Amino acid sequence: MALIGTKQIEMGFEAPDFKLPEPKTNRVLSLNSMKGEKGTLIMFICNHCPYVIHLIEGIVKVAETYIPKEISFVAINSNDVENYPGDSPEKMVEFGQKFGFSFPYLYDETQKVAKAYFAECTPDFDLIDSTGHVVYRGRFDAANPGNNEPVTGEGLRDALDRLITGKPQLKDQPPSMGCSIKWKSLKAK
């Protein structure tokens, strides 16, 4: 497991639209079709990362709190499933059911969406405002499998509350930390 953090880039870039399959329903969903009235949270996660597993129940609770507040949540798995079969679309369905996802969990087979969002780790969070611009790329909270910090969602909750109330986002956004996205081999097939 290679620990890596969210790539730090200037906020305000326009969130790229995408169309990805949802293994649970076999539907192809686009960002534009899933946008929340007040904002959208894109989460790059996977099934096997211990950092995701450590936070996933907290992530589901935060989603349950903020979806009724007109924030949509979307999870995306961009890992190479050939070398990491535990992240396969079938396993994604099982993972979402096990933890009671109330949001779509999409499969980025080509990894183009992860690259378009500069995602580098799981979990990696991109909070998009109602105008379609990314305003937060920070951590969920300070908890990780190697410390005794409680899973609260404090960092993400603050960003969501600021978005909903129209307050400016904090300039200091501590990066999320987790496993690196498992990129496909660059070898020609």
C-alpha cells in the first residue's frame, strides 16, 4: 500500500463532465444528470483500500446528512481491476450494498475521469459548487487506520456547510491521504 495525498492544485477549475457505468443498475450516468441543486461531491474510492474502508461508514453517514440538503454524492472507482480484482464491478456492487450506499458508485474503466480530476489517491474528494467549479479538494477528517483520531467527517462537513451557506471555502485544505490509484500498465497490449 503506497500512501499518497490529494494533488494540490488551484481551486475553481471547471469540473469535467463524464459518462460512466453504474454496475449496480447497468445504467450509464453523467455528471450533468447527477448534479445537486447546491453542489456535488465526487469521491474517488475503491473496495480494498484500508483508508477507504476506515472512513466508509462515516462517508455514508455524511451522505445521508447532506443529500437531503441538495448536495449529490457520486463515488467513482478508477482502479485497474485486472491487477486488483477485488475492485471489479461485481465487487463494487457488493461493497455498495454492504455499506448501504445511497449514492451511485461508478466504474471508470479507462481511468480518464480520474485523470481529468487530477485524482491520485483513494479516497480523493472533489466538491463542486452549483456553477460547476471545484471548490474543495481536502480530506474527510484527520482519521486514518494508523491513528486514533475519530471518524467525524469534520473537514468535509465544514466544506459542505460553507458551500450550502455561501461562505468562502478555507484556503488551507489539508489533503486527503490514502492508497494510490492503481493505474493500468503503460505497456502496449
